[in-house]
Amino acid sequence: MPEAPFEAICATFKRAAAALRDGEVRFMLGGGLAAWARGGPITQNDLDLVVAPADADRALAVLEQTGMRTERPPEEWLLKAYDGDVLVDLILHPRGLPVDETLFERAEEMAVLSVTVPVMALEDVLVAKLLSLDEQRDLDYSSLLAIARSLREQIAWDQVRERTADSPYAKAFFTLVEELGLSETSVSGAAHG
């Protein structure tokens, strides 16, 4: 599916968030739009909404009732809805993150495009993105680096590093972050070195 214009993603977010809220489905905003809500780069990929596995079928039904085309892909970690050219990923199992009460407690209530929603903690966004990197996909760090560059002061770097320590792809990301002077550690190290 081609990249959707940011304006279309924003319109779909408002529509989906209102529908899920009115349908009393608990969710949180994740992915690139969660980073953008904190001052990060715009996203043109898709809209990520995180729901508990127990609420997934109801969430998909609510989006279908708003006129979105829905899909149950073979992957077990998400469901999909399409609002025109915009893909909505309903994520049930982000890599390395159980969707439980603790995840929802870490989310921050924020006004995003004039709609108040829970927004996934920035560290959780980064952990899920880093842990989803593998050999089967194009290893593209550009969106992660854009988030790191624009939000570096907001990121608890030690926490993200600790939670992704077993991933060789996360280790490569941290090497890039440090060499580019984006993390707290690299910034303070550069000031003293």
C-alpha cells in the first residue's frame, strides 16, 4: 500500500479514535503518530492503535461500523482496517510488550489533533520498533533515527537500551545514536571528551 498523506492519517486518527471512544473500546495511540504527538517527525506510513487482545474483535467491528474495510491477516499480532488509502493497524501484541494494565498505565493522556487519547509511552514506542527489526525486513533505521534526533531529551535512553539489550539490531541502533551524538550518554560524553 502506498504511503498515505499525513493529513489523511490525521483525519483517520480522529475518526477511529472517536469511534473507539464512543464504542467504549480501550486503546492507545502508538507508532509514529505517538512520536509525532510529542514533537517528533510526521509519519506517512500508517496509523497504529494498540488494543488489548480481549478487545481486538470489538475494536475491529467498531471500525467496520464506521465504514472502514477490515481484514484479519495471518499474522497473529495485529488486525487491519482501511480508511481509503490509510491503513489502521490494530496492534494486539507489539514485539516485546504485553498489552496489559502496566502498558496502559505508562501511556500519557494527551490532546492529539484536539482529541484526548492515551498515547503510548515514548520508550514503549521505541522498544516495540527496535524489537520488530529483523533479517526478513529491510533494515531501515531512518524513522527511528528521526525520532531519536527530534525527541532525544524526552527519551529515557538507559531504559530503552536495557529493554532491548538482547537485540543485535537495537545494538546497531545505539551505535548509530551514540556516533551521531543523539543520546544523553553521547551528548554528555561529547561534552567531556
